[in-house]
Amino acid sequence: RIPRSKKERPPLPYMKQSYSADWSSTPMDLEGFATKPLSEREIIALFEKMMEDMNLNEDKKMPLREKDFDTKKEMVMQYISTASKSGSLKNSRKISPQEFIQDLKSGSMDERLVTCLESLRVSLTSNPVSWVVNFGREGLGLLLDVLERLVETKNQDRLVKRSQHKVIQCLRAFMNNKYGLERILGEERSLLLLAKAIDPKQTNMMTDIVKLLSAMCIVGEENILEKILEAVTAAAEERNVDRFSPIVEGLQDNSVQLQVACMQLINALVTSPDDLDFRLHIRNEFMRSGLKEILPQLQYIKNEALDIQLKVFNEHKEEDMIEFSHRLEDIRSELEYPFEVNDVYNMVWNTVKDTSAEGYFLSILQHLLLIRNDYFIRPQYFKLIEECVSQIVLHRSGTDPDFTYRKRLDINFSHLLGKYHFEKDFVVHQETQALLQKKEERINELETELQAFKSQVREDASVPREGAGPHQFPPPPPPPLPSNGAIPPPPPPPPPPPLLNSLGAPLHFGGAPPPPPLPGLPGIQWSPPSCALPFGMKPKKEFKPEVTMKRLNWSKIRPQEMTESCFWVKAEEDKYENADMLCKLELTFCCQKRGKEEEDFEEKKSIKKRIKELKVLDPKIAQNLSIFLGSFRVPYEEIKIMILEVDETQLSESMIQNLIKHLPEQEQLNALSKFKNEYNNLSEPEQFGVVMSNVKRLRPRLSAILFKLQFEEQVNNIKPDIMAVSAACEEIKKSKSFSKLLELVLLMGNYMNAGSRNAQTFGYNLSSLCKLKDTKSADQKTTLLHFLAEVCEESYQDVLNFVEDFQHLDKASKVSAENLEKSLKHMERQLQQLEKDLQTFPVPEDKHDKFVAKMSISFEKLSRMHENMEKLYQNVMGYYAIDLKKVSVEEFLTDLNNFRMMFMQAVKENMRRREAEEKQRRAKIAKEKAEKEKLERQQKKKRLLEMKTEGEETGVMDSLLEALQSGAAFRDRRKRTPRHTTKSQSNHPAACAESL
């Protein structure tokens, strides 16, 4: 918002010194000059004042100044005679500019203001330019202050609107000369106040406002259009409407004059921009605001002035359509404009079909389908999307100028860099390869066993069978299920009964009282009246529920506090009484006595548990173990099965760590195993020890499980580095583009080294690639690296793809080989220890014991992945004949990544150099063309300001409005030259079909 200022701004630089001369500072007594002889100096001064009052520019003044003195004297005497007869001088003496300024400063807002403004309009119209100049120094700012107060007045009554119209008329009269027009265009807030004063309900005032805006739009500098659009946008934001809605609404008025004026402003706004994209943008915005529906109705109005404006609109629309059709050569140029939705879609689809942009277009449509299906929210989504698209496809001259309410558009393109997130697939590939090798080995073993078995069968076929073989063993019977909580001695502890407490012990409840049966209709007794009730009221029934009910906390009103007309006197709640409802109420809101009894039972039971005597464990160990078990609340048998099955979905690292920390020693577990028959009499920690005593090598088993869980974390910590190095090695070895590049460098190097000791080289160290930048050209303007990039761009473009092939090289070059080697060695030692544990582990006796099988698979898988990574790295180093003892993986990958970045930079620098050369060539042509077009625009504006004949130069605004009315202001405003698509234009988002 533009801050208001009560003080007049300093004089603008275009104000001539003659305006402040003595002749114009005070009213001149020209009648006195008519009756006395004049000196040569006085005649020259009056001659200059006469030219100022005639509003002549310097070009018109020069030939008049060259005339002889007698001619000047004759013209001055005629000027004095005309001014004396017209009486304008007499009026100016009666009401001077200072008197109007004082009246405007008074701040009156009643009929006196209307009278003052009407007189001011007459004076601005009838007095010479010198009078307008005297008033404008301070009076223009006061006029704008008055208009601002009137516009911001909350009560917009008839008097306020009338005063606003008078101010607009004064501004129009003030602008009817070059000085006034330049002053208004120089005032920052003038356009905003005019836009705020637009009111379709005030037909006459809006007609004058839109005419003034139209005139300023076609005659102002290039930035005036942006300022007018900014003002219209800011005014619409305060009203919370579309910025062009008031203008389109004016076309719906019955006043033909207002319709003509609105079409003039629309034509001025649409035809002023030089950029086609911006013209289409403004015209489409008008269409969306309702102009599309109104245009057919305006065609039926028989009015010559309106027909002219409609003709201008349609002609410029067709010209823009012709220019637009050159961009879309594969689309019918006869397609009706403005476009329908289906037409636009078909045009866009035809431009992207079978191109690389087709996928992105489909993605855009799919994202549009994800917009929330809400009637009120959906338009807001599309509005935001439209704003983003317009900011992307329209460059500076084509962007909406209302930046004050828009935030900067920040777009994150990081996800478009083409990085393939293949880590998961890579891990699966490595694991699958490891499993495949294992399966192949197993197949070979089975084939060997099968051959041996066949041989054994052939040998045994000749021996008669005498009975069942000694190798046939019946399966061991399953352990018997315990009954009534008893634990037989041979099998492991029994499964928990149906109802267990937190430590797995069975709960035996006594005969808890069953819930009371549903009561019938509660007993009801009449409460004896303590005193007589007023107004014939009867005592309320007394209810006696069978259980204690919760109380409803209300404030009781005594009958003595009621009046005869009170609601409670006539209330009859008895009609809602029924047994079912009261029973339901009783069950729902009874006090929780039964729950309290259960809590008391639990409390007594827990006290009984706590006083159980420890048999084996130390009290402190038992307490810590009890706290640990209480945090999990899992039956002990389930914990045992989780450990036996190595169930990683339920076993966590913290659980295993705490279990190892609080687990009793093996001697204590062996001692507890002897108390199996006394299981129910043991404390909770010792019951847990009895259950876990059957697990063989429990502590080593838990340590191995903890290692397995932590091993995944260790692998995840170094997995990105391992995968980055592995992937980079694969990319380097498989990249055909990189191989061609190395061959090209080998050719250039042997050619350049001809005759030296480095000639006829069969290969070179890859670290030499970084030295290409050090080889300068003869003129020191380029390097061998830039030359190589240019050759690849011109003749071997597929070589450039090696930069994209090395997707993981940058990350791999940052891997520390030393830290990676230490981590791998540490993991290797742990794996070797695990392997020893697995080899010495006893044969499982429990069907749930899957520890050996799972850990063996995990160990083999990780070992294979480690071996594959080392083999891959060694193969790459050997492939390029790199000595592993002299060059580390870190050095190798860093050198290669540095060359990759240097090559990319060289390609960019070559491109910038070519663009700079092309830009210089185009800039020279564009400069000549721009200077020519600028001169033509200046001449056009000058012709608009000088449309009246010589000697009558005070009707500038009248001339502009006449040019708008006749359509002359819109003729040949731009040269319509068909656009031929060039390479430079095709890269511009607004010049290609994809940017529609």
C-alpha cells in the first residue's frame, strides 16, 4: 500500500523554469499593458508567457522565437486583447489558486466541498496553463488527499459519491495539458486511488475513471501499464474479488457510455504489452472474469462507438491468434479462440505426444487427480497451481505485475537429478547371489549322496532282510500336557493355564459373587409430605434402587421459590417411567463395588506372592530380574520359544542386553532346575529360572543373538559405503561411454607425444586424466580438457553419457578406505567367533530350537556379500591395471570423481562460451532493432499528444479520449511479424508448444 502524504512532493525535473517566473507567479494586469506602450523586454516576456499558456513544446517554440520582433509584438498584442475580452483573467483574479488550496486544506466534507470542487473544475478548464501550474504545485496533492479520504469513508452515501465524482472531474481538467498529465503520471498514489474509486453502481463516475486510465495506459511510459495493473490488483484485493471483475461488471450496465469506456480500457490493457504471452494472459484473465459470456450480448447493441471498440478487440485477438499459430504448426490455426477445455487439452496432447515430455504431462494430470474432493477447497488448489504455472512460463515482461501479494516461487529440483535409489535392489541381488552359490553347493552335495545311496542300494539288494533295521527309530513321544497346574518331572515346564498373572503363575479365584440379576421394577414408596405444597403440587415418588447409584450434582429448587406459572409446577415426568429404562439406568450408573472387591483380591494376592521365600537366587538378583520381567509382561514359555526360534520380530536388542545383564549364572539355573515339582511355590524370578534352565548354552546363545541383532546395525552403518563402492566399481567397469573416452584420450595422447619417450603408449594411469586441464592451447585460451569435451559434443555425443553412468562415484569417493577396512576386520573377527560357536553347538532337542539354522544362513549370506564386494573391487582395479599396493581405493575413486567434475565443468564452460558469442551477435542485432522500435514508439506517443492543430495545445486529454473513441489509438500499436521458430526460441518456455 502506498503511504499517504499531506505534503506536496518536490517539483519534477521536467517542470521548466519559466513556470516559476514572475509572470506566472501572480496574475498579470494584461489590461494595463493594452493601454500603455511596452518595452522590448516586456514584449519578449509576454511572448514567452503566451507560448506557455498555449502549451507549446520546445519544438514548436523554436520556430516562433526565430520570428522578427514586429511579428512577435503583433502576436503579443493580439494575445493581450483576446485575454482581456475572454474574462478568464478576471475570474482568475476573483478565485486564485491559493484560495482553492486554502479551501481544500479546511477538510470540509459537506456541500461546501462539492461547491469548491465544481468551481475548481471550471477554473482548471477556463484558465491558462500558468494558472494550472500555480495550482498544481500544492493543489494536486490536496486533491488526492481529499479523494483518499472520500474513498476510505465507511459510509459511502450520496454526498460522498458526488464529491468523489467532482474530484475525478477536477483531475480530468487538470490532466488536459501536458504539465498536468505528466504530474498525474508522476504521482505514485494517483493510479491506486483512481482504481479504488471504480464503482459499477456509479455509472457516470466510473465512466470518467476508466477513460482516464485508458488514456494514461496508451500514452504513458513502459512501466505505466505495470503500475495500472498493480493498482487494479491492489484495489480488487481489498474488495476480495478478481481484479478485472469490476471492469467486466461495468459492461453489464445499461449505460452504453460506460460499456464503451470499459471496452476502451480492456483494449488498452490487452494491446499494450509487446510480449504475446502476456497479451494472451491478460485477455484470458478477462475471459475468465466473465467477458466471454458478455461479448455475444454486446454484439446486439446498436452503437457506433461500441462497435468500434468491439472491432478493435476482435482484430487484435485474431492477430494474436495468427502469431500464436506459428508456434503450433501441427495444430489447426482456424481453431476458435478463446479455447474450450477440450481444445486446449488436445493442443497440449498433440505437442507432447510421442516425446520425452509425455511422461511428465501424464504425471501432472495424475497429481491433479489427487486434489482433495472438496467443493470449496478445490478452486483454491487450482488457483495456486495456476499462479505457479504462470510464474514459470511467463518471463519478466510477461509476469503479472502484482508482486506485492505473491511470494517467491521456490521449486525443489533435487528429486529430478536422475539418481537411482537402487540400494534395496542391490542388497537383494547380493543376497540372492550368495544364496544361489549356497544352493549350487548343496545340489552338488546331494548329487554325491544320491550316487552313494544308489550304490548302497544295489549292494543291499542281494542281502535278505531279517527285520526292521537298527536305524529305524520311532519319533519321541511329545511331553504330556500338565493338568491342574501340576508339573511332571521329565518334560519342560508346562504351558500356562488359561488365566495367568504377569509372571506366568496360574490364578485361582475363590467363589466370587455373581453379578446381581436384573432387578424388576424398583420398589416405590410415597414420601410423606412435610408441609403443604403450593399450587396443588403433589409429592414426588421416592425411589429405592437395589444398589447404590452415582449422584447427579444439581441445584435443587424448593417449591416455595416457584410461581404458579412456573414450568416445574406443571411438569409430569411420571409418564416416562418404565421398568426397562430404570433397570438400564441402575446398571449403567451404579457404584463400582464389585470392582473394588476384585482390586482388594488382587492386592491380597500380590502381597501373598511377595512373601514367597527365595530358594536359590540372591535377593538383589531376584529383585532386578523381577523388575526386568515386569516390564515385558510376557509368559515365560513364550520368552523361551522366542529365544529358541530366534524370533527377530519380537526379540529386541535392549531386551537381550537386559536379559544377559540380569540372567542368573549357569550354576544357579542348574540348581533351579531341581525345583520343577515346586514350581507354583517359587517366586517369580525363580519360576523364570526354572523355565529357562532347559535351554542349552543359554548365555552363549543370547550373546550370539545379540551379535546378530547388532550385526544388522553394523552392516547398516557401513552398508551405504560398501554399496557405493561396489556400485561405483560396477559402473566404471560396465560404462561403454567411459571406455570410449579413455580410447579417445589414448589416441590424442599418442598423437601429441609422437617422437617422445611417451609415444606409442598402450595404456595410462587413470589419475592422468586430471592432468588434461594443465595442457594449455597455443593461444592460452583453452585446454586439452575443453578440447576433448568439444570434440565429444560435436562428433561423439554418446561419450558424454559417462557422466550420467557414474551415479555413485561422488559418494564412493568420500568413503574412507581405512575406516571401512577396520570395520570389516572387526566384523570378520566376530563372524569367525560365531562360526566356532555354531560348530560346537549341541544338537537341538526342542522342536522350536532354530538357532543353528538361522544363524548359519545369516553368516553364510553376509560372508558371501563381503567376498563379492572384495572380488568386484579387485576385478575393477585389475581391469584398468592399477596396482593395489600403490593406489588405494580412496585415491582411485577420488581421482576419477575429480575428472568427472572437471569434465562436466569444461562442457558447461564450452556452452557458456558459445552462448556468449551467439549472445553478442544477437545483441548487436537486437540493439539496432530495439532502438528503431523505441524511436517509432516515441513518435507514436508524440503524435497522440499533438493530434490537435498548431495553436490549440491545451486539450491533451481531449485528444487522447478522442483517439480512444475513434480507435486511432489502437492502430498499428505493434508491428505484427510472424514468429519463426529458431533454436534459441525453442529453448524459451514461452516459445514452445510445451509451455501452453
